[in-house]
Amino acid sequence: MKQTSFLFFKLLIAVMVIANPAGSQAGTATPIAEATTQIKNIQLMGQGYLTWWGLKVYHAQLWSATPAEQFNYTQHAHWLQLRYHRDFKGIHIAKRSREEIEKQGIGNPKILEAWQTQLAELFPNIQENDTLSALYLPGQPTQFFHNGKPIGQITDSDLSKAFMGIWLSPATSEPQLRSQLIGVH
């Protein structure tokens, strides 16, 4: 019985991977004009996948003009793009973002709840192959884009830093992805 269950699980994963052929090809996107206008000499720093049990959740790319060895996500302008390989509701992305911020030890329950509400109002529902991107400019609101179109901004600098820290903070829950994005191994 155990072997049958294991074989079924492997078959289920194989079907999910086959049903997602776009997930095997990431390619290199180019930041939108807003990012290239705001960040002179922007270039790809790094990229990688977030996976869950071997399944690709999204492909992430980090762009900046700052060299990797000098990059500090709270002090340097950057463009972060996520290309999703699964469908997600915006409210679930906001909830997961809050959980990741909380894991870093940032905020208290009241602040985290307020931030989750702001993010839930900002994030649309995502379908496979959609992009969700953020343009972080120190001292300015962080601008968000869905499939290259502006969807809103965060004016709270603490939330902006905490949100970008999900991927770029040394306290991230995904240190391997962080290393791939920043280009420092």
C-alpha cells in the first residue's frame, strides 16, 4: 500500500510538471521603462526559482546598478520581478508576505496586520505566467507592477524595506535564493 501511495504521489508531481511547460523556461526579462529610467545603468544581478517540494512557485530576478559586493537592499535602488508558475489569490500573497516578514522578527501584531491589509489591497490575483514586480528607490514610495502595468505603491518606508527583505534580507527564509539574486555565493 505504501509503495502504491508513493507511486501515485510521483505520478501526480510528474503530471503537474508536464502540465506546466512554461515552468521549465525562465528566460531573462527586461525591466520596464520605469525601472530603466529611474535606475541608470541597470543590469541583472541574479535570478533563481522559489520551489516547494520540487515544484516551481515563481522565477525571481533582481536588477540594480550597484555591484553585488556593495549591494544593500535598504540603501540601493533595485527592481525585483517574480514570474509566477502557479495561480494565487492576491490575499494569499499578502498573507504569505506578512508571514515572511514576521519570520524576520520585524513588526508587532498590530503593525503586521495593517501591513497585510495594505498588501492585500495592492496585490491582484495572479495567474500562471503573470509577473508581479517592485521598483525600490530609497527614500521614495515603492512602486508595484502587475504584468508591467502600475498597480500602486507603498509609501511606508518600513513596510517597503520589510517587504523587499523577504527576498533580500540576510534574515530571509530562503537564503539560497537570496544568494542567487544578489549574485554573491
